[in-house]
Amino acid sequence: MRRTDADVIIVGAGPTGLMLAAELRLAGARPVVLERQPRLRTVPKANGLGGQILRLLDYRGLTGRLGEIGVDAGPTAAIPFGGLHVNLSPLADSPLQAMHLPQPKLEQLLDDWSTELGAEVRRGHEVTALEQDDATVTVDVHGPDGEYRLTAHYVVACDGAHSRVRDMAGIDFPGTTYPEVNRLGQVSVPDSVTQLDNGDLEVPGHGTVAAGFTRTEHGVFAMGSLAPGTMLIQTTEDTTDDTDDNEPMTLAELRESIRRILAVDLPLGDPIRLSRYQFQARQAERYRAGRVFIAGDAAHAFPATGVGLNAGMLDAINLAWKLAADLRGGAPAGLLDSYHEERYFAGARIMMQTQAQVALRRGDDPAALALRALFQELVTDEPALRRVGALIAGTDLRYPLPNPNGHPLTGTVVPDLPLRIGKADARVADLLPTARPILLMLADRPDLHEIAADWAGRVGIHTATTDDRPADALLIRPDAHIAWAATVDEEPDSAAAALRDALAHWIGAAEVRAEAAVS
């Protein structure tokens, strides 16, 4: 293999790029992260994490660190969906867990974690050109000390929706930009207004401004609170004018937008965060071009909030172990291509539900009003409510993987089963911090142990018991997805053959046992 400066060059040190760097280090690869901004961001682009990514971070052993810098994750009682509020509180077990965590704190945590693992993060280094051949990718970089070149086996673009690397690689980013302009402000509550226990505001000379969503003929006003003494306000207005996202938004601009929608001069306190953006619905036609991959906002832009950050970090977790396996040699054919297949599938599903939100929130004619009323009525039914919650959380996602016995867990994230290993209590999460493939044996199956022995050097084999076991054995990929499961009491012939095929498909060819080599 040709000598390189790094195994993987990651362009962009947001949550996606830093998560990818940490995952690559867990798998033994050498990443270098190039970030054009000279220092960590201080203005939050997002305010929290929710859904499936929280389980994956727990599986990497990060729950304690997250708890030190954010509010502990917990079930979400209500979620915004297409300009409406979906109340999940009637469910005994909410399908959506969430954590309030400003993005700068998340990026600092991921930066610390990835560098502790040995990743190199270079800030103030901008990629200006890219070229690739059959073996390597070379990038031109403008850094604080001048121009230089860097070569790696792969490059991953995590540099956002306006990704220059994606453009350099010739990957199209088709889709739509909607005419609605969203203005978001997190501000302190001024002394002149009173914040009620239900989140409403009492405004002198006007009366009550309600929390939640208020729709008028001029747009949508939304208000909530992330912390005592603060307000999170968003306005949405249609416009035919071009907007410049690079022009900083001011408090006066937010105040004028509120006045146009509500006809209220709403007093606003000191700004904590101000931003302006337009929703886009875009998905790259392919997530790979030769030795260049794309992830996060470089691969997809969704027309709703609260999903992009989680999707990008899940892209990173899916890609890292596959790149590392290829770099080690012996990776099965098609493993790298499965990144596009699986994450494009996931992105398309997120696009479906966020496009549905567009249909719900846009329009004020009788048909649009009827659609919103019908949806609000449907989600009072528990099955529909649970399905919408799982859809937003991403917990319903199931990759279309080879599944000879049709096991319902194949393709899903492994549940955190309570285990007994020997005489000790444990859980599935205890097996996953090292990002290694795991074969979890939940029943006495000598036939499966015999097959697994041929992969013992590359797969961690654990024997445990659990109440009401969902399978006799689970093959868990490094990204915590179940690659194969043996049904309870499955016939040895079919189970053994399927396990052998699954190990070859995801891990590679079987090892030559020492006794076989001697003979």
C-alpha cells in the first residue's frame, strides 16, 4: 500500500467530522481532520440531541461525559412536527429520548474524545483543491503557515451543505430550496414581560403571547424555553427576495419579523443566539466518488429542524468501521459500497418525513387547514402517535440487509438487553465501547460456536443469558446494527450456514486455524 500522510483526511470538524475521527481511531485508523475555522464554534447551530444517536453514544461509553455538560437525556413529552405539536405524554414509554445540549459543548466533547484517542485536528486549515487516483487522494491545503499538500487513502467531506469537497469530487446535490425564511433567536426574558408557568408571556399593553405555534396570514411564530429565564423564538415568513445566510442577523431584524406576523412589539432581552436560514430538501445522488466520501450536511439537507445533526453523526458511525476494515486489508467485497446503500436509504427515509412536515406547515387554504386538523386528530391514537415518535427518533429504521430467516431484529440497532455473563450482571452497552464486531451467544449453541471459531481473531465472542431472549445469537456490527440473528431454537443446519455467510459478508474470509495449517 502506498505511503501516505494519513489513512483518512476528514474535511470539517463539526459533530460529524469529529465523530468520524473518534470512530476511526477506535478501529485503529489514522485520521487527520482539517477545519477551516480557526477555533471551536461558540454560537450553537443546534441545541440538543435526540433519538437513535443517544443510544449509540451510550454504547460508546459517553453517557457520563454528556451528563456532565448537558441535561440528562429523558423522554420527550412533546415534539414539533410540521408546525404542529405532537404530544407524546400519553405513551407509557416515549419512543423519543432527547437531551438539551448546545452544539458548541457537543463539539468540545467530541474534540476532546477524538484527540484523546489519537486523532489529529488541524484548525485554520482550508482545503483548496483535490485530486485522486486508484490508490490515494491528495488535497491542497491553505493553513496558518502557508500552502501544503496532504495525501491519504480516503477523504471524507464533512464540510456542510455548501461542501466544496463534494463539488470537487463531482457529486451532484439536487433538491429544492423553499421560499420561507426562518429567523431563530434565543434571548433572555426582559424584565418588562412576565413568563408564566405554561411558557406564555404577559406583555404590557398587549396581553398574552402564547407559547407553541401561532399561525397568522403573515407567517408562523413559535416560542418555547430551553432554560429558565430564556426564550427560544422562531419566525417563518415566505419571501421572494434572496437572503444572505452569511449576513449576521440582528435582534432588530427578529423583532421586525415578530411584528409583521403577530402585530406585536415583543420586548426581547439579551441575545444568546441569532440565526437565519432557509429550509432545503436535498440529498446527494451518491455518497461516494472513488476515494472521496461525503457525510452529514454535505450528503443531505432536510426541510425540518432536529434531524440533521443526528443523521450526520450516524453517517460517521456507519462509515468509520468500513473504511478501517478496508485499510487493514481483507475486507469483503462491496463493504465500502454498503455505506452509500445504507445511509442513502436512511437519508431518504428522513427526507420522506421532513417533506411531509413541509406539506403540513405550508399553506393556509382550506385544504391545508384540513390536513393539519386531520393529522392532529390521528396522533391522538396511540399506534399513530408511537409511529410518528419512532419515525422522528429514527428508532424504526431497519437497513435492508441479507436476512435468510426473516428475523425482525436484523438491520436494526441492537437493543440494550440486560445480560448475565457468568455471575455478573451486565448489559449490551458494556460490550460495544471498543467498536469491535460482536457475536453475542444467548443460548447453548455448540454448532454456532464451531462456526464462529474461524473468525475469533476479528470478532469478540461473548456468551450470556437474558430473560425472554429475542434470539439464540446476535452478530452485532461495530456500528451496533444487527447483521444476523438466529431465531430461538433454529435448526443447526440453517443457523450455522447463515452465520457463516453473515461473517463472510461483513467481516471477510475465515481465518486459517492453526491445526489446519499444520496438517
